Amino acid sequence: MKLSIASGKGGTGKTTVSASLLSVWPDPVVAVDLDVEEPNLHLFLNPTISRTHKAYMEIPKVDESLCSRCGQCSALCQFKAISLMGEILMTFPEMCHGCGGCIAICPEKALSVDLRELGDISWGRWEKGDFIMGQLRVGEAMSPPLMRAVKARLEDRITASPADVIIDSPPGVSCPAVNSVMDSDMILLVTEPTPFGVYDMKLAHQAFAPMKKPMGVVVNRAGLGNSEIYNYCAVQNLEILAEIPYDRRIAEAYSNGCIIADTSEEMRQLFTVLAKKIRERAAIGGEGKK
């Protein structure tokens, strides 16, 4: 199974939950950090990275000697990454989304493929299994193409040796978050009982619900704030699978780069039960889709 751990906002404890679930997962599991703008799962798992390579996206390159200035490419590109300005055809690589439409439509074959660096894909091993992560190049605005490259590497890995997958997803509800969870078997939403936490949790639920995937909720810092998150989950029939208490010791462990499931027998049991509930819920959801 593929489990995506997501949140409507940053700072709710998404990576904390990811690392702890990975530490107690009973079957072979691949750890994947798809929060490519700010990956930090490696800080908790301490993997040994065996290889890193650059990921690229195809963008157009103009051969001025062949261009007839017909303007078809400029008219096609809704992002204006290629524009005809008088007699000058200009490209803006940072605005290109890599669809390849301009290259395909050019009647003079004046456009060819060039490459734009997206960032790095790294992989290796941690204590319990394989680890894969992406890290966006500084200044690069588009994370989904790099995320797709990371997922392609993941597919090669689990095709060669089947295993469960736990994905630390980017926060929020924009394209990166949707891209991260779209092919998962289950989504685990991590939230907190604060006004911001509740508001962004609602946005995340509304964004992911149309995918009709099994979803569950972890309430982090339980005991802080009020009961609004519990009321929302009850109305929406969202099962709260675990509550992580609002405890200074947990915050101190996190700040020191510790996996909180390893801090006490109580925490290990909490995440062991959570892993069992996730596997049961994902199995029921899978049967429903059949």
C-alpha cells in the first residue's frame, strides 16, 4: 500500500508522524520525502545516501535561422513561456511548464528540446529500508515535475522489490500537495486543535475528498485549543485514528531530531496501534473500490 501523510498547513507534525509510523511499520516499507521544497524526513531517519542525480525538465530552444515567425507557439502557450515580440521569438525558461506543445506544433521545426534543472533526487538506505527524497533547486518555482521524477524512481524500486510506501507530503492544498497524494491508497491528515489548524484541515479535506480515497486523521498537540476539530471530523465522518498529546517532552524530542515513537513505550504503542488502524482502513477502502 501507499500511504500519503498530508496536512493543510505546515508545522502540524506531519514529518513527526511520518518518521514514527515508519519506525513501527511491520512490513517492508520505503520512506519517501516528497516535500521537495523543504525536505526534512532525513533528519529523523538518518539514511545513508548512496546516490544523487539531477532531475531535468524539457523546455524549448529556438533556432532563429529556421523560425518563420508564424506565432503558433506563442499563441499556444498559456503561460507565455515563449512569445513572439515583433520579429523576435523569446523564451522564458523559468515560466515553462514542460508540456512540449510548442515543439510539437512548430511547422518549421525551429524548436528543439533543451533542459532546465529542477533539483536533486537522492536515495539510499535507513535502518529499516529504502529511502528516497527530492530537493528542489534554489530558485526553481515548479515542484510537481521534480515530484513526478521522484515517484518514477519509487516505481522502479517497488517494481523490483515490492514494499509498502509511506510518503511525507508537502503541506497545503495546492498542486504539490495534490500531486503527492493522487496515486496513494490512503491519505492520513495531520492536524492540531487550533483555529489555524482547523481551518486548514477543512481545506485539505475538501481538496482531497473528490479523489474518494480512504482518509483518517491524527490530532497532534491534543489538549491544546478547543473541540472544533473533533466536531468537524464527527460531522464529516472522518475517523480520528490517533491523538498525540500536547507534551513538552515530545517537543523536546522532536527538536533534538528524535523519532517520538522511540521516546517511550507509550508513544511506541500509540504509533503501533495507529499503523494497525491505517492498514485495516486501507484494506477496507481497497475492497470498496473493487
